[in-house]
Amino acid sequence: GTHFLGDRMSTTQEGDVLSGCVLGFLLCATLWVITTTVKFVMNKRNQRYARGPQGKLDHEIRDNNELGFDVKENTAAILFEQNAGHIPYKPKRFSNEEMLRRSQEFYEQLNQRRTVRFYSADPIPREVIDNCIKAAGTSPSGAHLQPWTYVVVSDAQMKQQVREIVEAEEEVNYSRRMKESWKNDLKPIGTTWKKPYLSEAPYLVCVFKHTYRLSEEGERLAVYYPEQSVGISVGLFVTAIHNAGLCTLTSTPLGAETRLRELLERPANERLYLLLPVGYAADTCTVPDFARKPLGDISLSF
């Protein structure tokens, strides 16, 4: 009996040891999974900013380069310090009365701006579009890298190709991709997947955002705040268009970006940001009867 009981105790002890091993293994496996997942997420985050040749992460580019930290010794900040230098800047100052008058007039002018979907085919001098693009090019940008390309399309056949590509994707967007709440929000505007203005306006301006730069050696270099930089530039372009007495529309070609980039022969580091038809409003043009938010709804003071 004693020998049997001893065997029972030995078996129990072996079971405890085995259970401990299993628990230890599970704990190690869990820690490995957590560590691997964190490393994977961090690597994916890093790869959003910059990659080296053949898609390898350029480890010299820091995680926080999007905040404006130096990337390499040959990047914009160092070049600016060494080569650009600084020059005197003395912008004109106005009296309080003149500032008030100019700011009020500028607001009243911009308050007349409307998004237009019905265009006249009347011709417009190309120089006007070029001047508006030059105005957009005065925009501030991260590290002064100016990460934008404005592609102007006036060829009727090319505009028709753009329209066909966009409408093919928009039909899918309206039928499958867009939520009902989104489509309900668009009902007062009256938009559908059909985009005739893309071929009817005399000009179609396609704005591309640069997602990275290439050095002379073909190495990928970071671009800082490209989303904000291009957005500000387009805002100036829209303002310049209105100032010239023309109309436009900010069209987002969801799903058509790659095909349009290839059609317009832009490199892989450029991503389509917006399409903007430009022209005079058609004689029969209408716009939704919308009111803009008052100052108290869009501004706070402390």
C-alpha cells in the first residue's frame, strides 16, 4: 500500500511539473505574440514615412520625421541653412482702418464663391490658369518642399477619358461603397455618379500630392505634412480662380486615383489629391440654396 501511495504521489508531482511547463510555454508564447505584433505595427508605421531602395526601410529616417525633424544631412533643412540664407522681409503695413476695409472687402468677395457643377464651354486664356497655379504655388509647405503637381487638361479626348474613369468608379461608390447616411447627406446637393462637368468645363486641373521624394541616387526621402501642404495650396488655387471671375469644384475621385495617375503619366510617388474643373458658370447654372455658418459657430476666443 505504501509503495502504491508513493507511486500516486510521484504521478501527481509529475502532473504538477507538466502543468507548470504548459503554463510557462503559454506565457512565453503570449509574450512572443505581443512583442511580434508591436514590432509589426511599429514597422508599418515607419514605412508610411519613408522606405529605402527595394522597399527596405531607411533606418536613418526617424519615426517622428513627420514633425519636421531632420532626416539626413542632405535634406531640405540643411540645404536651406547652407545655401538659401535669409533676406530682409518688410511687408507693407496698413492702418487699422485700411486693414478693416480690406479684410471686409476680401470676405465679401469670397462669400460670393460657390461650388459649380454646370459649366459654359466658353474659352479661357491659358495664362489665367497658369497665374492661378502660380498663386497656389505660394502656399506654405512642410520644410518648403512644395509637394504638389498641378496637371492641366484641356484636350477634349483626354477630359472624356478622365470622366469615363471617374464615372465608372463613382457608379460603384454610389451603389456599394458609400453608406446610406453619406448618400442622404448628399441629397440636398443633388449629386449622382454622373460627372458631366469633367468633360464640359474648358479646363480640368488635376492636383497630385507627393508622398515621397527621390534623391539623385534614386533613394526615397521623406516629405513632411504633404496632406496639409497640398490642402493649403489648393485653397489658394480655389481663391485665385474665384478672384479671376471663374468657377470650380473640388472633386474627390474615390477609387480612380491609380488609373488617372497612369493616364496622366505621373510617377509612383505622386497620388491624385483632387480634380478641379475650371470655367465660367453656364447660363442655366444653379447652386443649392445653402447658408454658411456664422462666425460664432466656426470661431472661439480665449
